[in-house]
Amino acid sequence: MSIDQTVAVIGGGPAGLMAAEVLGAAGLQVHVYDAMPSVGRKFLLAGRGGLNLTHSEAGDLFASRFGERRSHIEPLLRDFSADALRHWAHGLGVETFVGTSGRVFPADMKAAPLLRAWLHRLRAAGVQFHMRHRWLGYSETAEAPTALRFETPDAEVHAEASAVVLALGGASWPRLGSDGAWVPWLRSRGVDVDALRPANCGFDIGWSEHFTSRFAGQPFKSVAVEFTDRRGHRFARKGEFVATSTGIEGSLVYAAADVLRDEIKASGHATLLLDLLPDRSPEQVHAAVMHPRGSRSLSSHLKGRLGLDGIKAGVLHEVMGREGMHAGEALCRAIKALPLRLNAPRPVAEAISSAGGVRFDAMDNRLMLQALPGVFCAGEMLDWEAPTGGYLITASMASGAAAARGVLARLQVAPR
């Protein structure tokens, strides 16, 4: 095939592989480059606890999970929805099911069989893979944005294509390939890139050594959290999370991570209110705490009357102190709204995903960079974020398909 029919996809995650699939199906010669020894490494890691492919909720609610970026992500989802993703998986021979939470998983809960079937289909379509090829950005003398430089174990390699899809990921889990090294390279070419920052992340509190030694790694189960930011926006949800050696993390924390992170940036800290007994009313808690305890210790009293022991009792002691624990009214309020002061989000390298990236204003409606004609962007390197629950993978794959369709339109090739 001629150079006019060749497309380079840089990045072998879900977005890049989906772009390669759409392009390969259209008959183009597709070359996928990735810095790692194999593709889909973060995809495989996500599947260790059961691969959450997408979510079964209605389209309008699904789109709302992307917050301020909904207007940009929703059009992508119209062309590659959660239902389309399930249909795609079935086409690979992978059946899916909806869990009790509404999340969608492969029937065997595993990522590896799906990835193997996907790669087999891509290779059958003629997609070529170049591993251990780390994109080096652009040299000062390179004029064409589709003239590419790669570092390999042996030597620097140069390649050229008529169009490029960048699917380089964000900056979370850099050991798996997403290190954000591309940010200065694109900025140097006039691309507007918002700073990468942690999303779906944990937060530092600064526990005492006593609390850490006893409770780090233990879960807070059947609790609720509430947070109201400086603009009056309120977040409230029930669930569970985990105490870490430095603070807290887990699904309930991740769900509020964006607003907590932004509040810390604006105010220096954020105060999360923890309801240790969400299934009991304040009146019930008050009656139990104030009930005469006789010769019993306060710990025995709280355990017997309210079932408060273990990490829940421990965090009360940690925040309230000895005097606060014996101030009846204050203790009642604390059980229903214990203030946890969050000092900082954990580093982006530890986060499940990252926020920030290439701003949508820097691209046209086909995801092509305004400053670099012929270069398209997809996946987590775009300036969006979403909670866990299948939204991340779905939107990444939808953006990969959209970028590929943009390439086809530019090259005037009909999709198949």
C-alpha cells in the first residue's frame, strides 16, 4: 500500500486498539507502536479484580457521569455506546453479564481472554504491532507532524504516515506505559494541554502512628460520606472505603475524588463528613449514646448499644481525642458526621486514572489537533475524567473509534 493509505497509532491501550480496529477494517495499513513489551497492560491490570467493561444504566445517566465534559463525550457515546461495547465483546466470543451494581463484566470476569481474541482479530485484519517503540515527540527540525521518531532497544527509528492517532494515556500507573511524557512535546507544537492530575485517587489525612499501626488496610464498611464545596455543591453517598497508611482510598472516596481534589487546590484542604451509622437516625444514635452505661466502659457501651467497634471506634478516638469521646452531645454528632480533614490527593502516578490532558478546544470535531493537521487524539490523554464503573473504558474506546473515523474522513476512505 502507498503511504497515503498508512496510519500510525501510538499507544496500545483500549483507545489505540479500537482506533486500529476501525482503521484496519476500512482496509488501511495500520501500524501500532507502544513503548511496552506488550499491549493492553493497564487493561489487564484493571481486569485483575474482574474486568468492568461498562455500565448498564440508561444513556442520559451514563453521559452525566462525565460532568463538565459531558457535551464533548456524549457525541462519542452516541456512535459507540455501552450497548455497542457489549455487542463488540460478544463479537469476540466474550459473553457479558450485568452485576447487582449495574456494572457490566465478561462472563468469566477476566481481561486476558478478551484481549487475546481482540489481538487475533486485529492481526487477521493486517494490523502490525511494533513493541518497545517509545515515541520521542518531534525534533526541532521536523516539519511534518506525521514524521515520527521512536526510541527502541537497538536504535532510534523513524517512520512516516499520512495520519497519526495518539492514544498515549494520561499519567497514572507510569510503570505500565502512561507517564505523561507527551505533554511537553505537544505543548511545544502549540497544542493546549491542561496539566495532568490525579483522578479516582486516594487522599492524605495524616493519621497518628497508633491508628496506622492498628487499622491501615482495613475497610470502613456500610458508611456514608458527605461533602459540600465552596460553591455549595453537595456530594452524598453510601458505600465503603479503606484506611491507608497515609489516609483513605476506595470506591466511595474515588466517587468524590474530583470535587475533593479541586477543593484542596482552591482552599488548601477539604473536610469530608463521615457517617459511621447511616442506617440509624440521629435520634437513635443520641438515645443509645446517652443511655446510662453503669460500670461499663465507653468502648463497651458503644459496641453494645450501636455496634461501634474496630476501625469505626478507632477513627472516633483518632478524631475526637479522649476529651471529645466523653463529651456526650459532641460524640453523638461525630458518629453521624465525623469531620475528616483531607490535606492532599495522592500522587497521580498512584491514581486509577488522570484528569487534564489535551483540551477539546485544541481539536476539531473529529478529534484532530488544530495545530497539527493529520494528528488525532483519543483516550485518557484527552481532557476529561469519569468515575470508576466502566465509564473510563467505554469513553476511551468510543474516542478511539471517533478518532479513527476522523482519519478515514481526512483520507477520504469509506468506513466498513
